[in-house]
Amino acid sequence: MKKTSFLFQFKLLIVFVVFLSCKTEKKNAFWDDGQPFFDVQQIFDDERLPNVITAKDGTVIAVWGWNNVRVRRSEDGGKTWGPEIPIGRGLNSGGAIVDETTGDILVFIEDTHPPAPLHMFRSKDNGKTWTEEEITIHPDSKGNIPSMCMNEHGITLTQGEYAGRLIRPSRVYAGGNDTEFWHMHYTNAIYSDDGGKTWNTSEPFPVYGTGEAAIEELLDGTLYYNSRRHKSTDGQSPRWRYTALSRDGGQTWENATISDVLPDGNQHSDYGLMAGLVRLPVEGHDILLFSNIDVPKKENEEDYAFEVRWRERIRGTVWASFDGGKTWPVKKLVDEGNFAYSSLAAGREGTPTDGMIYLLYENDGGAKMARFNLAWITEGKDWKEFIINE
């Protein structure tokens, strides 16, 4: 009788332990028990145009170049960097993608400032070697084939019926990049369901005068789109970021909104600035990070020429959202000095990048790579304190 009772109690204990293990939330590696970490180093000394991605094996790949597009690789989480590896001549056109299905990496290059001929390169060895491939891009519903430069990296969708789809931001210059064309510019996206061989173009982002964007997928499969705006065509301010959502895998965009927190460049110039965006892969949460500059409006901005105003690109800052971009309660200054175009990437579990965040940004004629964790952004304040209604 005692033996039966003991076995019954033992089984109950096993069930209880299993129940607790299922209910225990997975540790947030980006928090690192609240120990802040930050460092920064120069990794390019000339040219412009950043994208940073983390390959499936954890190799950090920094894509860069305004005439000579190349990458540098780090296999130790960003502590050290290998030599520059050339890809091709032209402009880095952003949208670098890690195909989560195959592990391949795609990089896009345009011959000159677009509109210009486009080339796509593929790496099957985590950025060590690159091969150009012919691709097909189908026009959007307006008959326009978009340009690519310059945008944040692309992503592979992981949720629902569109899992495996590759998508990256793109843009339509509507004839050119001179100011006379700005009111007709619009951003959109291209997406591929065959690993990057053929691409369809989404409907336009529902705001004109936009260009240079970023896309991230939320837990429920919704795509969050965040765009720069060069020129207002509707009386709304172009000095804040514009956002929209897609619930059909990036084919259409809806619920266009102006952020009242995220700046689009400095606040005394209607011109904007390319931004970085990444979702941290924290189980059960939609934590987004955004990078741009935090420069308040000048009281006498009209006394400065437009060229002088928009070129004041300083005070690079990272903002954090814990609810998929609805609110942005935290920001942290990264660099008080020069800071222009930027790109963000997150580390991967089980690799040297685990728990690390990467920010590649233009700085004084070259590029710096900052590495940090979530505890550094919150200054040690528990990240769960920012979670609302969960």
C-alpha cells in the first residue's frame, strides 16, 4: 500500500515539474540579467550606405559601399573583423536578406544612384564568396518597377501561410531624385516565394513623398512598415516617421500613421533620414528597436539654408518598443557626434552573437559598428516593466 502511494506521489511530482517547465518563460538573452554592455569600433574608412545582418551560423555581416560594395565578416560576435570582401561595383542598395530556409544571403547593387540597373548577388557560404544571379521583378499595379537604394535589410517571413517568403523594402523614384519628383515618390516592397529568383512588387505605401524604409514581422504575422518621408504632399509633417501594416504578407499596406515619437532626421529640416529597424527574437514578445538621430528643432531654422539644415546629422539614438511599435517608451543616445544612415541586426541563439544587438552607422566618412544589449538601452531597468497589458 505504501509503495503504491509513493509511486502515485512520484508521478504527481513529475507532472507538476513538467507543468512548471511549460509555464516558465524562456530567458531573454538580450537582457543578460540586467548587466549593461556597449562597445563600438570603426570598421570602414570611406564611402557610405550600411546594412548589417546575422547569418544563420551567427556570422555578423556588414554590407557597405557607394562605389565599391563589399562586406566585412565577424565570426566571434563582432569582437574582431575579417578583411573586406568585394562584391561588385556600384551602390549598396540595402535590403540584404538572410534566407532562413536555405541560409543563403542576398545583396542588391545598383550601378549608380537610381533609377539605375540592378544586380543581385547570392552567397551560399555566409558571406565569404558571392555570385551574381539574374532575377525577374514584376511591376506594381501602377506599372512601375521599383528601385532599391537605399533601404534597411530585408527579412524572411516565418508565420502563417506566407512563411518562407523573402521581402525587402523598395521605392519608386517616379522619374528621378531631383526635388521636382519628390511629391511623386513612394515606397513599397518586393517579395519572393521562390528563394529570390522572381519578385513581385507590393501596392504602394499609402503616403506619397516617401522613400527609404524598413520592415519587420510581428508575432501574429502582421508586417510593420516604417518609412522616411522627403516631402509632404498632404499638409502633414514630414519630420516624423510614417508607419503602416500589412496582413497579407506584404502585398498591401494599411493603417498609415504618423509617429509622434520617432523622428525622421533632425527636427528643423523637411528631408528625413534613413533609419535602422529590427525585431528582437524574444519568445512571446514584439520588441522592436529603431535607430535615427535625436536633434530638436532650432528656434530660428529659417535663418539657415536648407542644405545646412538637413546636413546636421548628429546624436545617433536608439528607441525601443515593447508592443510591436505602438509605443516607444525608451531611448538611448549611441553617439553624440556624426551619425547618418544606420542599420540594426539582432544576434542568434546558440551562436557567439546570442543576446547582442548590432548597429552599423555612417560616421565621419566611414562606418562604426556598435554592439550592445537591451540592458544598456534601458540603463538596467527591468525590461518587463515596459510590458503593457500582457
